[in-house]
Amino acid sequence: MPATALDSPKPLNSPGRVLFASLIGTTIEFFDFYIYATAAVLVFPHLFFPEGNDQVATLQSLATFALAFFARPVGSAVFGHYGDRIGRKATLVAALLTMGLSTVAIGLLPTYAQIGIAAPILLAVCRFGQGLGLGGEWGGAVLLATENAPPGKRAWYGMFPQLGAPIGYLCASGIFLLLAELLSDAQFLAWGWRIPFVASAVLVIVGLWVRLTITETPAFQKTLEREERVRMPMISVITQHPRALIAGTFAAMATFVLFYLMTVFSLSWGTSQLGYSRQEFLLLQMIGVLFFAAGIPISALYADKRGRRRAMIIASLAIIGFGLVLAPLFGSGSTAGVIVFLALGLGIMGLTYGPCGTILSEMFPTEVRYTGASLSFNLAGIFGASLAPLLATHLASHYGLASVGGYLSVAAVLTLLALLWMPPPQQ
């Protein structure tokens, strides 16, 4: 029997330990990632780039935000190689360390006023490190969950690392809101913004402790026993599973477009064009993220019952429809309209994000699963998220918010076509 099924013997890890280890790691990673996204809009344009045109500085800051998405496939290749060669556990620890050290370093960087052009260069290097770590973290966390899942509960287990996204976002937004309440604007810009970055070191230590207490997944252990590891997982994925790689990339693309429009772009537009303060809009986004968190387990339950592909097709159709109403809801500027916009968009985000990790992991055999799932997900990040805030800002400024909705709907159509073309799962 080929070692391609995710189903495996009874795991050595307890379900609670597995799910907590997969959840806490992605929560930390996404917390680190989101505090950068928030700071890229609120802080970095003022501190790490030359004074002058505020819009130009914001675009430059968003460009460093985009850099991490180009680093993520590199992380997929590097960490995926070792995840498929030496194991999920050790690779997850290394990925978490890479992300955590990069984040803490950002909180210690000198500003443009202190060291000139070296400041944005160092910021870009640290941002690349964040992307590198997250590129290796996500796939390993999903496999830790799904390769320990009992039959019939794979999507349910696979949604736990996905929950790290809304939880990490709530923590990131919450700490910025708290700082806004406790500090003046001058204090926040002078030193307060550094606190979330430096404080993430505590979370990383907790995450490492949890990760070091788990054992290797049964599915990978079987691969070791049967000596089925491949020498170069990346080459194997590209040459032997090109359809799965391409389909998986575009199947996750609309997920990325939607999320970063609902978070980074909406925060930037809401505070610059709609007249909301930083605190007001972050609070509204936190309300919307609660719908994101609720949508993830709902979609996972449906996916285990009716199928992962069907669940994501329904979510993609919902994204297409949402793109058509984005402009009238968000453009209204009314608090009620903005809340509906955020709740609806982020709720749909939960529906597409919940089964995403499971469906991508099922497309590749065990011996290249870490590399294949991670690479698909992070290539989708390049196409779907890296330029989304930048492109959406340009479209909205020149053609209105309706063009942003059209951009989102087109991305969802491409995702829908990829889901229909996707090969059957490897089991």
C-alpha cells in the first residue's frame, strides 16, 4: 500500500497536545505577521522612510510588507525540504525561531532619522526573515494536525492551525488598541510601537516549549520506516505533481486577496479616506474578525461531511458576490455599513480558510507533503496577497472602490476554476 494516505495508526501524541501545538505556533506566527501589517500602515511610513509625501511613504512601507510574501515560497522550499527529509517537529521549531527572532529584531531597529537609508534596508531584511519563517511554519502546523487526525475528522483537525490567523490578529490589534489608550501619539511613535515586537519573544518561548514536547507524526514515521523519503522534495513536487501545485496555488489565491483587502487595505483606506481614527477602525476590524473565527469551524464541519472541494467552491462563489457589494458597503462611510462590510467579508474569509489547509495537504503524498502544501499556499500568497493592499490602493485612488470589488471577484473566479480542475486527493 503506498504511503500516500493521511490516515495513520493511533498517534503517540494526545489530541489535545497536537491541536494546541499546531494552534499556538500559527497564532504566534500570525501575531508577528499582523503587528508588522498594522505598523506598516500606522508607524513605518513616518519612521523608516524620508519625510515628504505621506502617500509615497505609505506605498514604500506597503512594499516592505509585500516583501515577506516573496520570501514565503523560499521558506517553503527550505523548511519543506527538511520537513520532508528529517521530520515535521524539528522543522517547526526552526521555523518558529526564524520568525520570532526576525520580529524581535524589528522592535530594536533604529529609525531613518538615526541611521538614514540603512533603516528601511534593515527593516526589509527583517521582514524577509518573517516571511521565511512563516513560509515554513504554516505547512508543518497543518501536517502536525492532519497527520494525527482520526478518520472523518481531518478537516476539523486541520482547521486548528487556521484558527491561529484570527486569534493572532485579535491579539495584534488588541495590543495596538491598548497602547493607543495608554500612550500619547508622540509616545507611541517614539517607542510604544516597539513593545509588541519585543514582547513577542515571550510568546515564542512558550511556543517552542510546546513544540518540543510533541513526537513525530505517525504518517512521517511510516515514511522513515519504509525508506520512502525523496532526495529533493522540491524537484519532485515540480516535476511529478505540477497539476497539484498549480491548482493548489490558485485554489488558495482568492483567500489571500480577500483577507488582505479586509485587513491591511481597509485599515489604510478607512483611516486615510473615510475619516476613522486608528483606534476606531481597529476596533471595527476586531468585530469583523470574530466572524472570521466563527466561519472557520463551521466550514471545517461542513468539509468533513460534504467534502473539502465543495466547501471551498461555495465559499468562492460567496467571494464573487461579495466583490459586487464591496463598494456600496465600504464606500458608504457609515459605521453600520463598515461593520456589515467587515463582518460579511471576514465571515466569508473563515468559510474559505477553514478547509484550505486540509485540501492542500491532501493533494500531495506524504514524502513531499510538507513541501507541496507549503509551496502551494505561499505561492498563492505572492499572487493573492503580496501586492493586494498596494494594488487595491492604486485602483481605489484612480478608479473608485468598485474596481477593488471587481479585482476581488476576478480573483475568486480564478480560484473557482482551479478548484474544478484540481486533481483528486492522494488517498
